[in-house]
Amino acid sequence: MKKISSVQSFQKQCLNLKKQGEKLAIVPTMGALHEGHLSLIRIAKKNSTKVILTIFVNPLQFGPKEDLDKYPRTLTKDLKLAKREGVDLIFCPQIEDLYDENFQTYVDVEKITHKLCGKSRPGHFRGVTTIVMKLFMLSQADVGVFGKKDYQQYRVISQMVKDLNLPIKIIGAPIKREKSGLALSSRNQYLSSSESQAALVLSQALKLLKNLIQEGEKNISQLKRRIRTHISKEDLVNIDYIEILDSESLEPIEKYRSKKTLMALAVFVGKTRLIDNVVV
Ligand code: AMP
């Protein structure tokens, strides 16, 4: 596995691989790798001949009051895991390599970013699409793998690729969970043991939704009400949003539609913001 920090050498290495006829898959991450990230690498391997992993805690996607400084950074461990998974190229740039002081160009996807996490985290998706576009341009990757854990992010990136006719295929990877049901996230390490316990209310809510639908409830307002009531019972949890939407457009719907209905949840457990979702 080759580790690269310089932008120029990353671009050159990727170009060389392309010239040799390799099919490149890129997996962008912010590091602190866990089994969720590793599952993306495995999907990337199946869909390419060379896998590029990027590790960069992107300041552009953090709000001024968010956890940029305390975000977990575990590079030595990450390198070991990436090597074990058979990553071919790992790109770990510094902030100033990607954004110099005169940086002034951004990629902004509109409608689909104005809801859910986009509403609660202004500027977040602009930061995500800008860095992802830079990584796509530098690597010229053929495939990009993104987790459905960040479902809106996966849809936003897919929209950007479609709108800008980018020559890359986006693959959405299923959510990896702990046995308890909690979706794996680098931010789970912020949770105390009582908070971890309280956080289970998220995956419980996803199950409750499935059960309610199976029992025949199709009215979206009713479903949201039942989910809100369930989550509100957990004292340590404050709801940011509960939305049930069309899974493609992320537009509101009135009635449940089979396999096209997304429930997206965002809550604060103590100070930690967690998200989860399901398409039913
Ligand atoms: P992050 O490092 O949190 O920015 O995540 C990097 C990539 O890993 C994103 O595409 C995430 O959606 C994906 N990811 C994070 N957690 C999970 C998970 N539990 N299951 C599947 N993919 C995940």
C-alpha cells in the first residue's frame, strides 16, 4: 500500500494507474476507521482493480460550533486496517494542501441539500461536495463508494455526478451496525455508557416503523407521530429531525410507498449528534 500526502503526487500516481488500464475505486473518509468504512473498501475492491482510500478531516464541512477539533484522529491504526484490507493507495493530505488561503471555488448542489442535515448544518453539504469533487478530479476514479449511513450525502453526491455528467459510478453501501443495532460511527466514541444505551432508541425506531407499516399503517403523519412519541421517551435524547420522505428525491410524501420510503432520523444524545435511516 502506497501512502501519499502530496496532492501532485496523488494526481500523478492515479493518472499512471489509469494509463496502465486500471479501474480505480475511491472511498473518501475522515478516518477513525471502523467496520463500516472497511465494508466500503471491500465493495470498492469487488468493483475495481485498484482501491484508493482517502483520509481527510475536511474543515469545510464542519460548522463553527461543531466537533472539528475533537474529531477522532487515529492514523496509525487506520493505516494498519487499510493495509490489511488490501487498499492500494491511501491519500492523507494536510488542510493547506487542499485549501490554500486564497481558496474560493465551491460546488453547491441545491434543492436536495436544503433539508434534513442540510437544514440543521448550514454549509455542511457544500463542504462535502467541494471536497468530494476535488477528490474525484484528482483521482479520475471510475467508481466512488459511499455509505448509506449518510443517506442524504449519498443522494447529494449521486445528484452532483448526474448534474455535472461526471464519468464516475456511485455505489451506495448498506449500513453496518453493532449487534445492539447502533449504526457504526466514528462519533459513537463520544458516548458515555448511559448515552450508548440511550442511542439504541434510533435503531429501535427504525424497527418500530417497519412493524407499524407491516400492521397496515400507511399515513406518514401518523407514522411520524408514533416514532416521535417513542424517541421522546428517552430522556438523554433530543430530536433534531424525524422525516419520512421519498427515498430518491427526498421530497415529502403523504402515504407509504413500498421500497421507496425513507425514514431519516437525527438526534442529539447528550452533546453528540447521531443519524440513522432506513428505506422500507
Ligand atoms: P466518514 O469517515 O464518517 O466521513 O465516513 C466515510 C464513509 O463511510 C461515508 O461514505 C459514510 O457513509 C461511510 N460510513 C460511515 N459509517 C458507516 C456505516 N456504519 N455503515 C456503512 N457506511 C458507513
